[in-house]
Amino acid sequence: PPQVSFTLELEFSCSVLLDRAEVTLEATSDSTEATPEDNVVQLSVPIRYEPDLFLSSDTNLQRYELHSLGTFAPEFTTTVKVQNLGCYPVQNVTLHMALPALGHGGAALLSVTRVL
């Protein structure tokens, strides 16, 4: 029997968030069929929204010098910002940061003084 394939593309509103998309497809014909009951299908598809996260950072120190004596440079501040640029809410976001705390021979590079 002949078959038809197609792609159904849906666009969702930012103001109404749905958990599922319910779609009913029905094929009709002017011909007489022996089994018309198989011409209808109902689909239920879970919806997952794609986040649009933007990660940026800024620091008030552009140059960091280490001397052989192992003394630390002046304290500086780095600000990390995570923004949701999309219109869908994002929950349970975790940010992991790896800081270069030790250098060659175990020499201390950085020491975190506080996290705000």
C-alpha cells in the first residue's frame, strides 16, 4: 500500500508552557475502505524546552605575576554571571568552577578568600 511521510513542526508560545503535545492525525478518502478505523492515530509527545543560557565573567585584575618567593599578588575580584536569555524558566542550575590553585612543583597560584 502507498505510504506518505511528513514532518510536523510545532512552535510554542513563551507565555504558555505545556508538558505534552497532543496531536490527532486522520486520513480520509473518497474511496470505500474495508478498515477505516485504522485511519486515525493519536500522538502524545512530552515537551522539553531548550534553555538559552549565557555565561560571562569579568575581573578587576588583567595581569597576575608570580615571583619565585611564592608571595601572592594583590587580592582581586572575579565576577561570574549566568543569564537565561530565553523565555523559558530554568531550574536546578549548577555551576562548577575549576581554579588553577597549584603550579609547577606544587607552588601556590591562587587562594580563594571568599565567595559571594
